[in-house]
Amino acid sequence: MRQPNREVPLMKDKIIIKSTELFLNLGFKSVTMDDIANEMGISKKTIYQHFQNKTKLVEATAMYVFEKISTGIDCICNLNQNPIEEIYEIKRFVMLNLKDEKSSPQYQLQKYYPKIYASLKGKQFEKMINCVTRNLERGVSLQLYRDTIDVDFIARMYFNGMLSLKDQTIFPRDTYIMKDLMNNYIEYHVRGICSTKGLETLTELNSNLE
């Protein structure tokens, strides 16, 4: 029996992975199809056999990163850790996979590929709302978060706040480091919803991280 040809999808996957690496490190705008071909040691024609144009490739890489991060977040949430620890663990995972956002990929998507950005934002919203809502509800049930918080309101504010960190008109990348912004925002968020018990847990967690 003839074996199925795995060369085509395998090459497509390789192109997506290498393109993702280059886009995250150098930016969607500055990386050309020639750059990708040269990095991979293949012809530009080979890339066009799998992707009609750069926009299609950008879309594929954006969805690849989203799915990869979503899967990782699901794995973390399935561990049912302390909700406060869970937030910090997710933050570490996301920062690791976005390579500290040196090129501010989400900002560049919004500026140069608005349709892809809008689609990605919708997927991110659905994913984050579900994740944060679950975290908040668990935190309240464990008495780590105040039982008076409005879960839906805070989940939506958290998502909006995360997006604002990536807005360079608010936080210019030559002035602010994404790692510091994320750390400050997470602590701001957690301190705003914690009960006395939760604050004790947060203090202990921070002392262990020092």
C-alpha cells in the first residue's frame, strides 16, 4: 500500500514555525518572504506553494501562536492550582511564548493587518473571558477573592487592560518593558480582588519569587 505523502503538510508546518519565530522577534512588517526563504534555505516559490501571499502567512502564524498559547493555558487551568498561583503561571507561560514581545506583534497586527487582528481579538476575548471567569469563581469559592466582586465586569476589564498594555500609544516600547508592565498589571489586578486571606497568599507567593 502506498504511504500518504507527508512532505507537503510537513513543509507547510516548518514555514509557519520559522515565520512565527521571525515575526515575533523582528516584527510582521519588517520580515519579508525573501527573509523567510533565506532563513529556511528554500526558494520563495516553495513558500508561495503553501501560502498565496504574505497576508495569508501572517494569518496562519497568528492563529498558530493563538492555538499554541490556548492549549498551554488549558493545561495550566486543568491543574486546578491555587487561583492566584494560576494567574502568575499563565503569565509566565504567555511571556515565554511571546518572547517578551520584543517586536510588539499584536500592535503591528492591528496597524498593518487589521482584519487578522480583529479576528484574533475575538478569539482571544472568548478564550480569556472563559479562563478568567473560571479563575475568579474558584477564587471566590476558596475565599481568596472577595465574595462581593462582580465576576463578569472584572473579567471584561481584565481583558481590556491586557490589550491596553500592548498599545504603544499608551505604553511606548522604548519607555516601558512588557515584562514589567505585565508584572505590575497582574499585581494590580490581584490586589484589587483579593480577600484578606488572598492577600496573605499573594504576599507569600511574592516572597517565594524573590
